[in-house]
Amino acid sequence: MPDSSLSGGDVTLVVVVLAIALAALGFAAYLVKAVLAADQGTTKMREIAQAVQEGAAAYLRRQFRTLGVFAVIVFILLLLLPVHDGGWGTRLGRAIFFLVGAAFSAAVGFIGMTLATRGNVRVAQAARAGGYRPAFRIAYRTGGVVGMITVGLGLFGAALVLLLFDETAPIVLEGFGFGGALLAMFMRVGGGIFTKAADVGADLVGKVEAGIPEDDPRNAATIADNVGDNVGDCAGMAADLFESYAVTLVAALILGQVFFGAVGMVFPLLIAAIGVIASLVGILASNPGKNDSSGLAPINRGFFTSAAVSLVLVAAAAFTYLPSVGEVDNLSVSPQVLGFVSVLVGVVLAAAIQQLTGYFTETSRKPVKDVGRSSLTGPATVILSGMSLGLESAVYAALLIGGAVYGAFLIGGGAALYAVALAGCGLLTTAGVIVSMDTFGPVSDNAQGIAEMSGDLDDEAARVLTDLDAVGNTTKAITKGIAIATAVLAATALFGSYNAQIGVALEDAGDTLGDAFSLVNPNNIVGALIGAAVVFFFSGLAISAVSRAAGRVVFEVREQFRTKPGIMDYTERPDYSKVVDICTKDSLRELATPGLLAVLAPVAVGFGLGFGPLAAYLVGAIAAGTLMAVFLANSGGAWDNAKKMVEDGAYGGKGSEAHAATVIGDTVGDPFKDTAGPAINPLIKVMNLVALLIAPAVVGLTVGDDSNTTIRVAIALAAVVIIVVSVLVSKRRSVVVGGTATDSSGALTASAP
């Protein structure tokens, strides 16, 4: 292996990277000041915004208390799991930086949510007072804060680990990446359940049954819906994109050490630092102009400006820092060319995914128009057209991602997996802009809700906020597509790290790999099937959780309409807090089962079947996860924007049968695009990281004395039992049907809450 110890020049570069990470946080502070300086609007608007702020903050505080228990347990387990090199100091560092990664992921989510709940009311007021351009600017700058915090904290954590631990940094970084990924998965699932339970309940009772507009203050679920946008789409997605950023860096540093030593570890940090500069430029370039053809024009301009800046700077870094000749066997090109072209592959993939996702989810494109037109024949055809669109788009996205992985493979030769990891880093050079695009969506959605609930909205301002919301739906879909592409590249690189870890562990045990990874091995086929099945099971659990929670919201809103007849003529006030409480309790209760499945399924396969089937398990999960995530995200995005088309006047407009059909389609798509789909991104990375962490223990128990078989089987059975019990408990939770709660067998249990 090349020399892995940092030289004096390398240390200086890492310190510069740390300074750039801090500069990103400083720019975020500047954007915070700019956003908070804007006018908050009328007293009524401020009151509504305050209610949303309080509900979102209360939910996240309760969620963090719940997740604190998981963090402590994992911290102890990481101390106990063996490492190849470094001893107890490395184990302790890995466990501590697991907590750091989790804390950074939580901080990104909490700060993003906090600012989003303050930016939304300012966007609404800007639309009233200044029109489209000021409203757009505030919404995008609110997202820019989250974007710069994401890249700043991710880069700071990775650089700090490398500076403190030098040669053993990759082992410690496993803990940092795992902390970010695990917390992000819980936040993504919990926030997704909350937001979609409220959204589905609000739409079904408010729009379809009561015939009142979205975000009408008479609907008891409206505050919960707006809270959900922030805890799901802002906090959850921000944490998700942070862990994508951190895990991609982790994978690149691990493989960089294997192939190129210290140089291979420092170069990904340089790419990430360049990404900070490029993201800053991209955010500033996203100001809307008078000649922009659509709301997406300034967003596209910012993205492509960021991509261009990053490519120019990466080319300079690659040909200045990397050696012209490599020591790796079968290296197809020089390290300099490998570094630059791999990053280029990632940037091109991001741009391609952006265009592909936009095509399938924008209101001005044929696919969404076709879904909207299908509303003339009822909700069944809306659902069928949306599902077929999602399935088709998943194929194209998978081919693009697969092409990028294969392109990196061809470039990398003997260091192919490092090239894949660098492609992931390249994709994330625009991470600050990508996160800004994502947060732009829920902030715009909330702004429209606050303005409508307050009643302080003229027709022109309403049009501005509707247009911003439609653009936000597309940007959210685009960022979900880019996030899954990042997840696949990171998971592929982590799979390479798993392979390297297995090789080292086998060498220590005095054994060889043999045919353990052979495709014709029946155990491996079983492992691949289980990996794909876990993705489907995880998605089903998340959607089922939304269904149960939404059922309780539907019942509660119906009951308030029934018992408080004055709600409809504004003489009585709905009890908003009751719906917020239902969503909070249900989402926190429901997130445990998917989380346990993600963490313990690899443990069961690894210790039960061996390290070969565990490798196949990861391949099956990556393949199925890619297709499932894109299918769910694009179907949901298309249904949502088809509904927006009809609400804008197409096919009869609001209140028509076509409108009711698209509302039902959007209702089906809500848990698709905002709960199950996005949660698959951290899922496949959590499972890869778990496999990486347990690899030495699995090899040690598999290759060692036969007496270890009992221990292996006991660990696997314990994991299976915990998963089964948690699923059974989840299935026994009540399902609301009409006004009666039933258990999973259909027997009456009690009156619904």
C-alpha cells in the first residue's frame, strides 16, 4: 500500500480545507441575516407562522430525545466491534465521531427547519409587497443557508478526522458517516410520516369531503400540514443530503488510502472544498431576472454555473496536486486524468438526472400533462398513468446511474472503485445548490399556506405563491433524483470498502476469499434476494405507517367538523394542536420498526449466512433501492404537479371531478415521494456501513474455530427475533376505518382517538 501518512504539505492543505469549511458556515450566517431582515407581514401571518414554528420545534425536540437512546446503544456497540488497526484509541475515536456525525446531521436538520419556519412568512409577505422576484430570492436564500451548513459541517468533520487520526482516519470516518446516515434515516422516516399523515388527512377531508381550499383555516390539519413540511421536507431532507455528502466523502477517503495513500485521502477533501466555492457562486447566481422564461430558469442557471466553476477548479487541483504517474496496477490513465474525469462523470450525471427528473415532473412537460388529462376519466386512470410514468422514469435513471458507474470503472482501471467514489464527490460539488433547491420547495409551500390561512392575499400574490410552489415541487423531485444517484455511487464505493475490509480480515485470519463472492453460489443468490426484499419491505412499512397515522388525522378532522358546526362559518376555531399531537406521537412510534430493519437485517444475513451472502445482499439492496426510490419519487412528483395543473384551471379547475381525481392521485403519491422514496437513500447507505463495521467480526467468527458457529447463529437469530417482534407490534397497531378502530385481524378494539 502507498504511504498513508500525511506530509507537511498535506497537513497544510487539510488546514486550508478546514478554513474553507468554516467560511461556508460564515456565508450561511450572512444569508441568515439577509433572510431575517425581511418583513414578516401582518399580525395574523405572524401568529400562524409562530404556531408552525412551535409545532416543528416541539416535534424535533421529542424526536431527538427518542433517538438519543439509539445513539448511546450504537456508541457502546462501536466500542466493542473490532478494528483492523489502531487499537482502543481508534475504536474510541470511531465511536466518538459516530456521535459527532449524528450531532452534525441533527444540527443541519434543526437549523434548516428553524430558518425555514422563519423564512416562510417572509416569502409570503414579499409576494404581497414586492411580487415574484423578492419572494423567490428570500425562498432560495433560505435554502442557501441549509446548503452551506450542509457542505460546511460535512467538510469540517471529514477534514478534522483526517487531521487528528492521519493513517487510521478511514476507520474513524466509518463512525462519522454511520452517525450521519443513521440519524438522517430516522429523521427522514419520522419526518416523512408526520408530514404525509397531516397532508393526506388535510386533503381527503378538506378538499374532497368538505370542498374547501388547501390550507383553509377551517381545516384542523392545516397547521400540522405546514409543520410537516418543515420536519419532513426541511429537517429530514437536509439531514439526508448531509449524510449523502458525508458518506460519499468517507467512501472516497477509505478507498483513496487503499489505492493512493495520503494523496488519495486529501484529494476528495480538495474536491469538496472546491464544491463549497462553487456552491457559493451558484447560490449568488440564482437571482431571478426579468428575462427568465420560467421559475426554473434562475435555479438552472445557479446549478450549471456551480457545475462549471467546480469543473474548472477541479481540473486545476487534479493536474497540480495529483502525481502524473501512478503505482497502481492496471491503471488505465494517469492519476491526474483519473481525478478530473471521474469528477466530470459525477457532474455530468447530476446534470442528466436534473434534466430527466424535470422532464417527468414539470407541469410544462408532456408526462405531467398526460397525467392531468387522465383526470377526465377518474382517479383510477390518474393513478395508473402516474405509476406507469414512475416505472418508466426509474429505468432511464437507473441506466444513467449505471452508465456513470461503468464510465468511472473504465477510467479507473485498477482503481475503479476509487474513481466511482470521486464521481460521487463530483456530483456533490454542487451540493450547496442542490440543498438550496430542495429547501426552496417546502418554504414556498409554507408561504402559500400561511398567506391563504391569514386571508391577507390578493389575486396577484396568490398567483406568485402558486407559481413558486409549482417550481418547488419540481426542485424537490430533482433533488430526490440527485440524492438517489449520490446514494448509489456512495453505496457502490462503500461496497468496494467492504470488499477491501473482508480481504484484510481474511489475511489476518490466514485464509483467502476463494469463491465466496461467486454469483453461482446459492447462498449469494439468497443474499441478493433478501437485500432486494428488504427495500420493498422497508418501503411498505413506511407507507403503511403513513396510512395508519393519516387515518387517525382523517377521523379527527371529521369529528371536529361534526362536533363544531361553527367551524364552517368561522364562528368556532378548529383545534389545530390535537392534529399536531396525533402526527407527532404516531411518527415517533412508527419510525422504530423501519430503523431496526435497516440496522439488523445486514447483521442477520452476515452472521447467519456469511460474508459472501452479505456482499450479495448489498448488491441486491442497491439495485432494488435505485429503481424503487426513483419510481416512488417521480410518480409522487407527477401526481402532485398534475393536481397543481387542474387547480390552475385545467379540466374544470378546483371543485371539478377532475380535481377530485388528481387530489386522490396526489394523496397516493404523498407517502411515495416524501416518506418511502427519500428514506431509501439513507437506507442503502446505512446497510452498507453496518456491513462495513461488522465485516471483521463476521470474518473472525466464520473463518475461526467451529465453536464460533454457535455464537454466529445466536447473533443472527437475535437480530431476526428483534425484527419480527417489532414488525408484529407495528402490525397490531389500530387502523382507523370510519369511526371505529380495528386491529389487524379486523376485530373491533375501541373507539378511534
